[in-house]
Amino acid sequence: MNGLPRTQHIMASGVVAAIGVWVAYISYTQQPEGAFLFPRIISTVFACLAIWTFGKAILGKTKVGNGLSFEATRNILPGLVVAFVFVFWAAKSLGFYTASTIVFFILLSLYDPAPHNQPKTWIKRGIISIGFLAVMYSLFALLLNVFTPKEILF
Amino acid sequence: MYFGDVFTPFNFMLLLVGTIGGLILGATPGLSPTMAVALLIPFTFKLEPAQGLILLGAAYTSTVAGGAVSAILLKIPGAPANIATTLDGHTMAKNGQGAKALQLSFLSSAVGGVFGVLLLIFLTPMLAQWALAFGPSELFWLAILGVTVIGSLDSSSVVKGLLSGCIGLWLATIGFDDIMGAQRFIFHPSIAGGINVIPALIGLFAIPQVITMFAKGRRKLEAEVIKVEKHPIKDAFTEVFRRSRALTIGTLTGSIIGLIPGVGGQIAGLVAYDQSKKLSPERDKFGTGHSEGVIAAESANNAMVGPSLVPLLTLSIPGSPTAAVLLGGLLIHGIFPGSDLFDNHPDVAWTFINSMLIGQILMCVFGLYVAGLAARVAQVPNAVMAAVVLGLAVFGSYSVQNSMGDVYIMMALGTGMFALERFGFSAAPLVLGLILGPIAEANFIQGSMIANATSSVGHYFFTGTLNLVLISIVIASVGYSVWMELRSKRYTTKEDVIAQEETAT
């Protein structure tokens, strides 16, 4: 296992081990005891397995999991930021349909392999985004008549 | 029994929509049957329980079969269950036998699928009555069995699989304790009421896939759809039954594997392919576009669908991630599987099971016509697919309780699961832990109370034939997986497929 995945494995399994130990600590210290009986059993197993995994990662004996390459991280980050803004802010603040359409257009622009410098590409992306809005609105609002997050827009 | 209910106009329309939609979704690489069913759950909220299950069951059945379309025409398995189909199916398509490969695939899927559902029909009522013999200790061990079997068999690493199961069990304890009302692990207000299963399922299955699509960047899909020539369906019928050995091996292997909790469709397909190859006098032709390879793999992966629901419908123990999602679909309608389902809601149980039988036949009929369209849909760019799935995930998790808190939980769990998957952890045991956690805890507490009044906790939980059998299976599954891991002879898991894909690109 080369350097980068090993470091990543140590960090990832370290986080899991820390959570495992925290869960075990809470389970054994919080009251009432009866409410934490079952969590005590599972947290003991959880913490033991997590520490075992962490130890293996430190020793470089982790066999599975490729970690995240620099290229993959670079590709993921813009999309993930857009997804987080959509979920944690835009869907509620702008309204589900408005936010979904904007996010759809942004994601399409970020990841569509078509060249950015051609007007045809942008027109196509715009039409697909509007089509997406039409399908979503027809399906959820008109056909299924279900609630979606609504705020300043729709 | 309740066979006519499947044919009411609305129910039959749902069956058709689920089947055709499932075939198209199944052909789309990255949209696994589990994820497709999870994303469909919110669409069932306004339906009657039986109607909702018809839609979900049809989607489950046909996504498994639909995955063969992209496996044959694009050399990209629509789902892990179709990996074995690629081996001979795509070669057949390249040799100008694409239509024949598709016909063989759908016909053998239907034969395997019908056999699997018949097994479900005969085994389920019997086992559901037997389930009445299960007390709190047995149900506790059964829940633990569900998590450990899937944790040890469905992951590339036994320890990480079991650890994923523990994380799921812990997540299930978040919120207020049912008996004492104590707060447990509430570190944010949005989880005060506990983690709702449906948003969690959507997040754990859909969001990692969305991020995986992001990871591919602006890469263009290189695969081209192979054009198919016309092929008489009569000849395909003759071929399927002429290759009865491969069909029988595939059907039986899939059915048996389906009954084992935790063992997925990809294993059924690969084992059936391997066994057919070993027992065939034409074994040298396997891998060169041999029809037996397609028949064995496809009959197996669909034969496992029906039996994979037996543990769920009889014992409330979902044996697979998709069964776990279906359990979520039942629970939102207040229906608990097991004897309660068959005694108090026989109309729901039998309409659902019968619809799966009819769905297999519809899947075969429509599969042949929808294949071309499905293959085109499979070429939809990653960006579009990621945005659509993200939108559906937000809509689905919000609509459970009209709460943004559920959406936040969905996104947080999904992003965390993506990170964990990159380091060898697996979503399936985590999901089973989350779903079976409350069952395990409730029965553990109930069992402890009985034990305190009668004997000791150790005596109550560790004696009795059923308890010992279940404990033995837990130990055997973990032991077997460790042994296989030490010998480096584990079968292909989802993580292996991801690793292979990354190596290939």
C-alpha cells in the first residue's frame, strides 16, 4: 500500500475509532443505566473492532479500500459543494423546484463533457434543465400532489 | 388466493409502470436495484400498502433483469448481479447475436424468477407459522444473525463489514429510549426523534452513487450501444429449453443462494456461471459468446429475487439490502412482516407475492421491446443522472415527514457512507444494523426482563435449541468469512467491482 492511501486509511479508521470510543464512553457513563444496556454491548464490540481496524491501518496492513485519489477529490469537490448548498440552504430558502433546476443546470455545466465554448452546448443544457423542471413539477406537484420545501419561490 | 387483486386496473397499471420503469432503471449503470427501490418508496406513501408493494416488487424484479441490457449491449453491468452476464452476453452481441442474447437473457430470467417466486409462495406461509415459536431471545439472535451474516459475507473485509453493522446498530439507538424515555447520543436537534429509516436508506444508497458519478469528472462514456439484428423469438425459446442443464443449474443455484441472508445476486450469477461451465461438455466455449453462460447467469440472478424475501416476510429479518428497503416500505404503512402479515393482512401479503409472479412474465414480454430504449437511457451522461438522483433523494427524504431535518440526515449519512466505502466499509450491513437495531434491542430488553424473573440472562439467551442453532450460524458465517479472507478466496463484492472499474479506467 503506497503512502497516500495508508495515511488516508489511518485518518479514516482513526475517526471511526474515535467515534467508537466516544460511543462506548457515553454508554458506560450516562444514566439511567437501563437505557444504555444495549448500547453498552454494541459499543463494546464497535470500539474493539474500530481500534483493531485503526491498529491495522497504522501498521499498514489494511487490505481493502482504495482511498481517494487527488484527481477524484478534485472532481468531487465542486459537485459536492453544489450538493451541500442545495441540501442545506437552497432547497429550503429558494424552494425545491427553483433550487433543483438551478442545481441541475450547474451540475450539468460542471460535469457535461461537451465543450463550454459553443453556444449550442449552453442552449442544450438550458433546455434539458427546463425539461427536468417540467418533469419534476408535473410528477410531484400535479400528479402526486405531494409537499416539497417551499419558500421565496416555488 | 387474492390473485384477482393483481388485475384490478390500477394495480395492474402500477405493475406495468414498475416493470417498465425498473427495466429502464436497471439498465442504467450505477442505479442498483436497492437504490431504485429506495428512491421509489416516497412514491408509495399515498398508495394502499398492497399497491405500494406491487410497485416496489415490480421494480425490484425488473431492475435485476434490466441490468442485463447494458451488460450485453454496452459491456457495463447495470447492477453487480449482471456481472456474469457480461462474460458471454457482450461477446454474443459483438458477434452479431445481440438480439438472441437479450431474448435468452429475459426468457431465462423469467424461468428463474417464476421458480423463485413459487418457492416464496410455498415456503413463506409455512415458515411464517414456524416463526411463532420464536421468543424474545430467538428474535434477538435472529436480528444479530441478520447483521453478522451480511456483515461478514457482503464485505471485502470481515472486520470492516462487522464494524459497519455495529455503526448501523449504534445509529439505531440514537434518540429517546422507548422504555425509560432517556436521551441517547442526541448531539444535534435534528436527530432528537431518532434516525428515520427511509431518509437514511435513501442517503446511504443514493448519495454515495451521486458522489461516485462526480468522481468521474467530465469523462465521456466510451461504450457504444451495439446494434442488434432481428432474431426469431421461437428460436430463443427452443435454445433456452435445449440448454436445460444451464437453466436448471442457474435456477437452483439462484434459489438456494437467495435463501441465505446476506448473499447477493452477483454471487448467485457468478456461482451459477462457474458451475455451468464446470458441468458443461462445451466448457471451452464459455467466455466466447456461449448461450449457456447467459442462461445460467440470468436465470440465477432472477431466481434469487423471490427466495431473498423469505426471511423478510416470515421472520421480519431482511436478508438483503433490497429486502431491508422493502421492510422500510412495509413499516411506513404500519405493517410488520411475519405471522402478523399473513394473519392480519393476507390481502397485502398475497397481492404482493402474486404480483411478483405476474411481474416476472411482464418483465420477459416487455424486456424484449424496452431493451433498445433501456440501452439508450444507459448512456445518459453522469451529470444528468447525478442531478436527477440528487433531486429525487431530497424529495424522497423530505416527503417522509415534510421535514428538512430528514434531508440533512440523508445528506450527512450519504456523504459519510461514500467516505467509508472508499476505505472498505459497506453500506449493506450498516443499513441492516439500522433496521434490525430496534428489533434486537426491544427483544434484548424483553428477554432480560423475562430472564431476571425466571433464571439468569446468560441461561435465557444461551440455552435452548433455537438459540444455539442461531448462535452457531452467527459463528459459522463469521468463521467461514475469516477463513476465506485468510485464504484470499473471497467472492466478488461491490468494493471489488469498484476497484476493478477504477483499474480498468
